[in-house]
Amino acid sequence: MKLAVVFLALAMTGCATLEEIEHTPPTMSVISGKSPHAYADCLVGKLADSRKPPLIEALHDGLRVIIAQKFSSDPAAVVMIENRSSGSSIKVYERIANMPLRPMDVQKAATACISG
């Protein structure tokens, strides 16, 4: 019964646009010593087993990585990677950030790629 409630809650959340996801508070905001491209390569590699390949867009000061949901091509998360003099500033925005039972693979991959 509890599982049915979770699926119903997820179904009711609907699709979120990139703009809606980016206007939510970030679920993670950190600084890494890696360049934006090195961090994005690490992130894509960590998510390769659980998600479709993300879309990477170049920005004037870094990269925007758009991560699809597990079972559709709708966006699930956006990772903004901005260039800094000594590495990168990373912000992760997730579609259902306030759901405690959301898939944590994006958060784990983003954390694993911070150092190294």
C-alpha cells in the first residue's frame, strides 16, 4: 500500500521544465578543484549505468548538464558547473528535491566527482 502511495505521488508531480527545475533551491552547492569539463566527464561516467547519456550544454562560464529521468527523456536534474580560477563551482537542481524517496544516483554521482 505504501508503495502505491509513492507511485501516485510521483505520477501527480508531472513533468517539470528546465526552467522550473533551475528555479528550485539547489540540493547541492559545492566547489571542486576539477575543471568544468573534467567534472562533467566524471559525472557522465558515474551516471552511465543508471541513466541515459546526459545532454551537456556549453555556457559562457562553464557547462550545464541536463540529466534525464530514469524511464523517460524528461529532465530529472540540472547540474550547473561554473568555471572558477581554481576549479569549478557546482550546483545540483533536482526535479523532486523535496521527495525523501527520490532516486539518489544523481546526488551520489555529483558527490563522488567533487575530488580526485
